[in-house]
Amino acid sequence: MSTPGSDALAVPARDPAAKRAASIALIGNPNTGKTTLFNALTGLNQHVGNYPGVTVERKVGALKLDDKAVVDLIDLPGTYSLAARSPDEMIAVDVLLGQQQGSNKIDAILAIADASNPERNFYLISQLCELHLPVVVALNMMDVAETKGITIDATKLSEALGTPVIPVCANKGTGLPELRAALQKMLTQGKPPAGKLPVFPEPLQKEADGLHTDLHGAAGKIGRDVNRLEAFRILIDKGGYAETRLAGVLGADFTKTLDERRGRASKIPLPAEEVRVRYAWVKQVLGPSLHRPAQPPPTKSDTIDKIATHWFSGTLLFALLMLIVFQSIFTWSKPVMELISSGFDKLGEFVGNHMAEGALKSLLVDGAIAGVGGVMTFLPQICVLFFFIAIMEDCGYMSRAAFLMDRLLSRVGLSGKSFIPMLSSFACAVPGIMSTRTIENPRDRLTTILVAPLMSCSARLPVYMILIGTFIPERKYLGGVFTLQGLTLFGMYCVGLFVAVPVAWLLKKTLLKGETPPFLIELPSYKIPDWRTVLMRVYDRGKAFAVRAGTIILSVSIVVWALSYFPHPASIHENYERQRAAFVEKAKDPEAKEVKDAQDDLAKAEDGEYLRQSYFGRMGHSVEWAFKPLGWDWRISMGAIASFPAREVIVSTMRTIFNLGKGKGEETEDLGKAMKEATWDNSPAPLFNIPVALSIMVFFALCSQCAATLAIIRRETNSWRWPLFSFTYMTVLAYIGAWAAYAGAMALGLQKITQ
Amino acid sequence: MTTLDQLKPGQRATVLAVSGTGTAIYQRLLEMGVFEGAELSVVRFAPLGDPMEIRLQGYNLSLRKAEAKLVEVNEVHAG
């Protein structure tokens, strides 16, 4: 059933990058100013995507070398070595070897090194020099090196390496023209570094060659030809990712032969052999051009750290900073959020006023505009959070925060790097989950992503407020310092936090079990943040959120809208039209306030009737039995289910369900009154009491009713498996928690207490 | 036998050996410059006693005590 139209759609979109002349890979240690250099070289001309199947970001920019040549600059993840331990770390190696799906072949390497700490940086460069590709070294942070009394003779070093070494200050833009010229020259020549390469002992070379030949013979089985460099890594990195992915294909024999080869290759452990040879090479190449004072002068960074990581002032500063961040997410974004929200309301109103009544209008106004608007209001929060994260990361404080918090989080099997995402999730889980990108270990990152939505986000607040305000008595303790209402609210915030601890612990013990990742992190020198890098980061994250989460949210909103709109029988409308007509006839003055109010009531009742008759309403009735143990009737159950797009939706859904809305503006009070008056169907027994209110609140504290969060988990993990898992485990927890809250409160007799 | 985690802030030492062969931590420690013969000093411990901060090759590295236990160091000389 192939038609010309569908064929045209099947053709993959042409990658504009494919037309460019060449691809250059930018690689270096973390904290070397790699992102700053990338931004300085490419400007706003960048494209962010994902490599297929993994969570690594694929960032490509257009690098203008001179008036004619524009090449691709590919930003690879920061790394200390090419010894990959996870699929994410393997990406860099595969891209460099030209065997990564979704990436062009690399024509040259731009290696960035921190001049203030050259030895460790040149360890990686020694590996890059062996790739048979042209290499240009950008020696960054020469200014920081100077404050440490370190000088490097770039000309001499360039001679020893046999390839250009260009001193740059990426944040000030110095040395960039020279860097472009060197890249242009190396691309034209196409020659790998001419200097002496690290020399490995004969037995190690022989075994690497042997393994290379073996793997060449097994190319049919593997499905590709493994090159010599990958064979070398497989031999040295026992248990590394390059070995693991082949072991799956080649079986136990392969592992056995490999271990025998390792035994013959060296008397000392192979990684130690590699490190010995490479650091000897670094000393030989770098030594003559490097001058380092015997007694390094104390730097400003050391002075700052005496305060910033001190047990008392460090902790205080940390708490203060977090408070400022947390508070700013609320206060800074609030006016903009209100602006966006009212903008979407106005848009909805405008569209509503200019369209004929019917399904299409409802789809646009109630489905698309309300749904997308609801998500877009979170955009300011995301921008504010990432503004702070980018500053803290770029100036070097983020690794100190991880240093301070690691002990606390390592108790549940996480590391200090999970702290910021968890804290951010108290505002909104979406930016929190997005900020887990700073966690390199994939298992840690996934665990953090899965527990982050348990933190009580701002969308839960309206649910807590209405229920606490309506049903929890106003009792004062300690002379009014504490109130029962305030304590209940605090308790709700604790529920998520206390549940997250065992959940994280359990995940790390079972599903996401594995070697404990090392907490080896560099504490880089402090520096003034680069504003371009900070703003680019905010822009990147904001755009990613708006585009990707926005499209998924739009589709979910439409589905939910359709379920609560259809079948929309005409009989209901006719019935209410009759009632309205009869009412207007009876009324003496059709303009009187009571008449208008009554008309309003009728309209609300009509909406309620539609909802009851809709697929969602029917579902509510059919699932009522399942929620009975929680003390809920079909209306509460339906409200909870219908709030799948976002938790706060329950408030507006309940308003619709309980058929009210007398006059706008005092909705909270009105809803409270209506909930107090609500009774069970066919019974005068009140529907709500303290146990029911508690059960609803605990349910919302633990449940996963937030399509934006699920969409962002899908985006960040690149699979539907984890959002499904997250939804399932949180819903089960929420149900059990709500049941326990209801049963516990009933047993204590709390249903007898009224406000 | 003295291991890195037993040192006090301000103490200097030379690495004698690194254990834990075959693990990711072992290889990473080596690559970061913590190998036989490397000179390092302890800067401080985090407020809760763990992790610790050391200085080597002119840069500062943070590692957990459990990882520092893998690093055997020579007699300490104050400095």
C-alpha cells in the first residue's frame, strides 16, 4: 500500500551537516573550559541532539575557519582517558574511531588542555596522538597557570609533539585566530602528530597485534572490523565497555583467551603498565617546556576554599546558597509564570470568542491551549534554576557542593552529585530531572531520576492547600508558633522525602546494582563564570524543554481532552436548554444577579453532566470499587485519574465535578464549602472527612500524576521503559500510602473531628 | 602499612602501591595520577569526615576514604 506521498515521507531528512567539508572533534578533561571554547568558536551556530540509544548529548556547531571553509565542530563529553567503562563513555571513543552511528567520520582532533595542570591533561593527549588523525592542542587557562607560577613554552612543546600547540584564553577570546589558522593548516595537510609516540613493551604490543588479528578473523560474527586501537583498549581495560560488548557476541571462549593474552602481555597489571608508559612519555614531551615553582604560591582559590569547604562556614554558605536558589525559583519566576499563564488564558479566550461552539473549539481551547499553557508556565522556573546551576558549575562551586554532600547521599547509595537535582525537584521535578545530566555515572543518574519526582513539587501545593484549609482544624501549639495546619503541610513535604530514601536504597541494591562508582572528582580552581556559557546553557535547556516536552505534552493533553469530551451526546444539551428556557420564563427580571447566578449553576451542572457521560466519567464509575478502600467515591477517583496531565488539575476537575463556581475569584472558598456539603450518592453521609482528606493528600504526595515529568524521563533516558516503571512504582506506593493514611486515621477516630 | 585515608590534613606522602587491581576505581586512580612514586598531600576532610581532598600534580582531587584505603603511602613527613 505504498503511495508516492508515504514514500516521500520515508526518505530521511537530509542532514545539513553532511554537506560540510570536514568534521573536527573537540575533546579534553572536564573543567578545562571546553564548553567555553566550543561556544567561543561556534557562537550561536550549534545544534543539540542525542546519539541513538544512549543518553549522551550530541552537540555539533559550525566552525568558520576562514572566509570560505566552514566545518563541523563536534563537542565530545569531557573525559580523563579513552578507557571506557560505560556505553556513555564509549561514545567518545567510537566517534573518534569513526564508528559511531549518527556521526560523520572525524578529520581532525582539537584537544583542549588546562595549562595550570598539564600532566594529567597530557595523559589523554598521549592517547589522542595514537589515533592516526591530525591533532591541534589548545592550551587553555594560561592566565590561571600564571597565578600558580606555571609557565609553558608552547613553541618548544609543539616541536616535541610534532603538532601545533596554541595558547588560548577561551573566556577572553585570545588565541582564537591562531587556533583557527592551525586547524585549517592541519586539515589541509591531514597528517597525524610527527613527534615520538609512547612506546609500549614488546610483549604488550605482540598480544595487542594478536588480538587484533583474532578479531579481524571474527569480523563476520561481530558484524564489523575491529581496529587496532580498539583491540589495544580491549586488552588493557579488563571489564571495560569495549570488552563487555564483544564478550556478549563472542562468548566465554573469547574472555578466556583474552585473559591468557593479558597474562602474557605484562607481569604487572595492564592499566599500571599503560599509565607508567604514558606518564613517562608526558614527562619526556612536556618536561623541557614546563616550568613549575618548587613551592607553589598560595592562590585565591585556596583562600576561598578555606571558607567554602570549612566544616562550619562551608556548611553555612552551602545552606544559604541553596536557600537563595530555592527561593529564587519561586519568587523570580512567579511574575513571569503569571504572565505566561494569563497570556495563554487570553489566547484561549480570544480563540474561544472567535470560533463556533463545538468539538474543534473545545479541542483547541480546552485541549491544546490549556494543556500547552499549563506546561509552558514552568519554563521560567527551569530557566531560573539552570541560571544558578550554570553559574555554580562554571565558577567551580558545584564540585564543592558535591564534596560537602557526598557523605549524606552515599548512605543510600548515591553520590554528592545527586543533591542539586533532588533539591530542584522541590520546585518542579522537570528541571530537577534535566539537571541530572551533571551525574556521569548512568546508574546513579537513573536512580536520581526515578526518586526525584517523590520530592513535593510546587504543583502539589494547591492540592495540599485546599484540603488542609478545608478539613484540618486550626489548632495552635506553643503559643501560636506552630499550627496544626502548618504541621500537616510540613508532614506532607516529609512524606515524599522519607519514602525516597528507602526507594533509592532499594533501587541501588536491586535493579540498578553494580560496581560502586568512584567519587573521584577534581576540585577545579575557582574562576569568574563566563556569561556566554551561562546564558547558552539556560537557552539550551529552556529550548529543549519547550520543544520536546511541549510536543509530548500536547499529544497527552489532546488524548485526555478527547476522553473527557466524547461521546458528548446532544440529548444533554437539549435537556439543559429546556431547563434554562423554563427558568427564564419564570424569572421576572432576567438581568437580576440571582438569575445570572442560577444560569451559571445550570451551565456548570451541564458541564458536570457531560463529564459524567464522557469516557472518563464512565471509567470513573467502573473503577470506583478499586478506590473504595481509600475512602473515595467515583468523583474523587475520577478527579485523581483525570489529573494525569498535572496534579493541580484535580482542583479544577473537582470544581467541575462538584458543579459549582459561583462567581470567579473566590474559587478556593467555594470549592471548600462544596466539598464539605458533598455526600455519597444515595446517602446523606458526608463524602469528605479528615481521613479522606489525608488519604487524597498522601496519594498526591507519592503518585506520578504529571505527564510533563513522565515525558522528561522519556526524553532523558531515551526509552519508554523508565517512565513506565516510574509511573507504576509511584502509583503502587501512592495507593498503599493513601490506604494506610485512611485506615490509620479511621482507626484513630479522626473522622469525628470537624473543623 | 599506612594508607592514604589515615593521613591528616597538611601531611605529605609518596605513593608506594595501589591495590584493587581489575576494578574501575584502580584504573581511574592511576589515570588521575595516583600511581607508584606519585607525591601528594592531604588538604582536608569534608565536614562529615568523608570524602577527603588531596593535592597532586598541582591540582586538587576529592575521593572517598574507601577509595583512599586502596592507596598505600610511605612514612609521612610533615610539611
